Amino acid sequence: MYNTGNYYQRNPIQDLKEYFRSNNVLVKLILINVAVWVLIMVLDVIFDLFKVPYIDNIIEWLAVPASLGKLLTRPWTLFTYMFLHFDLWHILFNMLWLYWFGRIFLQYLSEKQLLSIYIVGGLAGALFYILSFNIFPKFQDVYINSVALGASASVMAIVTAISFYVPNFKINLLFIGPVKIVWVAVFSIILDIFMVKSANSGGHLAHIGGATYGFLFAHYLRQGKDITSSFRGISFASLRSVFKRKPKSKFKNVYSNERPVKDEDYNYNKKQQQKKIDHILDKISKSGYESLTKEEKELLFNASGKRR
């Protein structure tokens, strides 16, 4: 059975404050996007006061171009475009979706996977946009001057990945009520396909590219293969590495090595256990080992593989 969730059971303002204090990868991604947007807005005001049109040059220098010739002269735009916004509603919508679905993502999967999907999903979106504008006749007259910007492709990759990984997870939608998360992703993808004919064809094509990568990630992960592993470095905190799950000796294992729970439930339980360990370690660093309760000490010993 899948877990279900409801994000409106707590005070949303207090919940938001507490979450941003955690300073995890999701928070950092949101803060980077907002910081870049604020900087662009400040520069726009300054340039406007001096009546110089430099803001367009900055946007063009950071947004990813559809023209392959221009892309060769500014390859960094494949990365910078996914943190670049100009319109207020654009960044607001993207950051809200990143926050909502990123939180669900981190209940089951790791911060490294979230960061990897954000980056690689953004790259997939950029490549899908570039290829489409260079292949389809519809764009032959506009691709030279066309650019794409925004985190939408990256966000769609995260939305699609977690939605197809835990499709029965439920969220409450205003005026609708509980809805399985997978239907939110499916509706969004279908809407993007229909909107390819709109004035923002490039943006919707990038969304589809990001969503395609997110779907592939979820598909392979449910089969036990993490396709983000090639894109993320591995680092181990010296203290926390002590509490990693250790394989049992084959002489003592008399049970089948097949887990009786689904992968997504196993990952969820593992994440919750790790959160408890992290809380205990933080408590030790602030107040010392003696501040732990009996239950916390027992959990710590069990997690580290020690016997009392």
C-alpha cells in the first residue's frame, strides 16, 4: 500500500518557515532561483533609470538559444537558463511547484537524486527544445533569435519523476479534493503537448523534454536501476557513515533476501529512519550525549550496529 499525504493539515506559513530553516538541496535550489531573479530585477531597474537596454543583453547571454551556432559560443547557457527568470508569475509558479513536489520527492528519495534530476531534467528540456526548433519546419523562421529560460523543464522532471514513482500518493487540490499525484503529472504533460501550438512553443517543448527524463528515471528506479547515479558524486560524512545499514552475515541470514515491501515504501521508511538519526546527531552536537533519552540512545546503538 502506498502512503498518502496532505499538505494543508498544518499552518502553511509556519511549515514554510520551518522547512526553509533546514537548508537542504531543495531550499538551496529555490533560493538560487529567487536570488538570480532578484538580481535581474535590480539590474533592470538600474538600467531603466539610465535608459540603457543592457538587460536584454544579459538575458540573451544567460538564456539557452535554439540556434546551434549561438549555442557553440555560449555553451554555459545549457545550465544557466534553468535558474533564470524574468517574469514574476513565471518564477512564482515554478518555485511553488518545485517546493510542493520537491517535498514529496524527499520523503522517498535523496537530496542528491533531487539535484541530479533538476540538472539533468533541465538539460533534457534544453536539448528537446533545441532539437525541435532545428528539425520542425514550423520554427525555421524563428529559431535563429529564439531563446528559452526558466526552471520549468527541471521542475517538470521532478514532478513527473515522483508522480510516476509513487503514483498513488494523494494530494489535496483546491475545489477538487484528494487526487492521485500521477494524474496531476499526466494532466500537465497533456496540457504541454496541446500548448505546443501556442506562442510559447519552446517553453512547452522544454517541459516535455524534462518530463520525459523524469518518467524514464521513475521507470528504471522502480526496476531497481538509478539512472542518476552517473551524474552525482558520492560523499560520506565521517560521522554519519557509521550509521549506514550494514549487510548481515550470510551465516545468520535464514530468511529470503527479498524485501516484503515495495521499493518506494522501503525508501520512505529508510528516509524517516535517517531523519531520526540526523536529529539525534544534531542533539548530541548541541547538548551532548547525556541529553539523549533512553529511546534515542537505543536507536543510535541499533543504527550503528552495536550491541548493548
